[in-house]
Amino acid sequence: MLGSYTEIDESLFEQLEELLVMADTGVPTAERICDEVKKRVKEQRITDPTQIFEMLRTTVAEMIAGDEELHVHTNLR
């Protein structure tokens, strides 16, 4: 679906976030991934939307690899 874009704009990132949520990443994770990809696009001055998929893959792989601890959150008060 992202291959149909000819430029990197907010619409592309909205679509990407929607796809991530539909893939069951959850809204907070989808937002975090999109924010990181946006940051990298800006830093690396990427203008070709076809490069987004590789950047997405790299970003997710780094997020997974960088956090090997088990995080358990409860609402015990």
C-alpha cells in the first residue's frame, strides 16, 4: 500500500500508522514507530517513499533487539 505514494507526507505516515495498528502493534507502539521513522526521514533527508519500508524494517528490528527485558505493568495501588 505504501508503494502508491509519490512523496513523503503526513498522509503517508497516517497510512503507515493505520497499517501498524491493523497489524496489532497497538496505537502507542504504532505512534512510536512512526515518530522514529519520521525523525530518521528528516535526519537523513529522505525524499523517496520507496525507502520508507526499509527504514521501517530497520527501526522495528532495532526496537525489538534493544529491549530484551520483560516489562510487566500492573495497576496495583
